[in-house]
Amino acid sequence: MPERGAAHPPSIYDVARAAGVSTATVSRTFSRPGRVGAETAERVLAAAATLGYRARLHTQRGSAPTGMIALLLTDIANPGYLEIIRGCEDAASAAGFTLLLANTQESAARERVAMERAIPNVDGLVLTSSRMTDSAIRQIAKQRPMVVLNRAVQGVPSVVHDNVRGMRYALTHLAELGHRQVTYVAGPEASWADGLRWSSLRTVAAELGVRVRRVGPVAPTVEGGVQGAALWGEHPTSGVVAFNDLVAVGFIHAARASGNQTPDDVSVVGFDNANVAELVSPRLTTVASPLHAVGETAVRNVIALIGGASSWTGEPLVLPTKLVVRESTGRAPG
């Protein structure tokens, strides 16, 4: 993601290449020298001197580095974030950083307060499914190196799932099973991913000749899925695509309580492939993405930015998705 054009000064990538080490090692050499062997540190410093590279740690505030990276989550109870957290933690630990977690409870106001409190104490920020406005995110990105997950923000490095292809996989799967009418149970109104998933479903539905309708928004929780099932029950369809796995689980339980069995009466597809997908009965068909890799990628990039790399302000880094077929989908009734 971070990269340097010819007109820019030497970056952390140039130093790493010249010294024959990783960018994380270069970052540690400048921010936490005690964590790097003497011979390696000497090689990194020699390469930096030759290239004229100067680490730009915290030039915005002029204080010493803290060795901390803040990870802000919209809902720490969502199991879909578990592997993302682990990926972030693994990458941070490998580079000598400590991860600071903040739970913003799906609130843009709480998120803003948490970031303002974290900024003086961290070297960089990772935002996951932020509910703040693009302008607010860009403003804060000027104060600290930042990477945004699950959302594309112009001018800020972003890592996202391939929502477009994921929705194509989900609806194509249902269409192949004979489902001609599908309901999308939407997630939070402020969710960037939700808007993209719905628009993608509509595009694919037109291509496949499938009728799609949207109910919600609902909270991205099991309770939200229960609410979605009630809305779906007003005009039932044989297929359902849920915003995430928790919504899908709540939907399945509520549908069963009203006499609709999955997949005999209604087929359900989730999104995330969180561990709960294997625990629900029937096991959940869902769109999966490499969640651990998402977290690792975000933290590695923010560490590169902390070390002085210039950021790429073009398209977000899109990580692949795939469909994991389990027992919650089957042939359309009749």
C-alpha cells in the first residue's frame, strides 16, 4: 500500500531493500533499537545514512515514540473481529509494538472521543468499520499515521474485503439452487460495506434475473437478525443474504420460531465466516475473507507509515473473498 514515487525522499522500503531486512526491522531500529541485534541495526543505520533517509517518527507532535498502535473496533463482541484482532496483534508484536484496543459501540461520537484520547499516546491508528464521516477520518489522519479497514476513504490508506465479488458469489449460489426472490437483511445505515453490498446485489440480480428486496437497516448482531426475520416475514422470499454472520444466526433462530426451517423453507447466506458460522445449526453458508491477513496487512502498513513511508492515496487494497457452502442453503421450495 505505502509506496514512494521518484520525486519523494528515500522511504523505509528503500532502506529495507538496501539493508536486506524487512520494513518492520527498519522501523524497530529507529523506534525500539533495543529489540534489534547490534549487527542488524548497524547495517540498517548504514543503509539509511547512505540513502539520506531520516525516520519521521512523530514529527507532528515532536515527542518520543510510544511503541503503541490503537485499534478501534465498532463492536468488540462481534466474533467477526476476532481473527482481525489476532492478525493486528501478530503484526504489531513482530515489529515490537503493543496494540491498544478501543470499543466504540457502533457510535461515531464514541469513536471520535476514543481517537482524540488515544492520539497523544500512540504512534499510529487502525480504524475498523469506522462510523465517522470521511472528512473526520481525513482530519485525524493528518495527526497520526492511519489505516482504515472495511471502508474506503479517499486520501487515507484502506484495506477492504472484496464485497462486490462476495455478493456475486452469494447470489449466484442461491440462483443456481433455484431461488428467484431474495431478501437482503441490511446492516447499519452508516456502514460503508453495507451500501456496497446492497448495490452489488442489485447489479448481480439484474444480470441473473433474480428479484431482490432490502429490509432494515438492523444492528449487526443476533438481535438485529431477529428483527430482520420479522421484517422478512411480512413478504417472505425463499432466499436471504444477511449483512454478517451474526445477523444470519439471529435470522435463522427467529425464522425457526415462526415455523420456517432453514434450508427447507428459506436458505440463508451470511458474511465474514466468523467462528459462529460453524456453531449454529444448520451450519452457515457464508462469504469468507482472510480476516487474519486483513489485520496483519493493516498493522504492517501503519508501521511502514510510522517509519516514514509515503502513503498511496489511490484505490484501497482489496483482499479476496470466497463462498463457503454449508448446510444453511438448499434447493428452493417447489
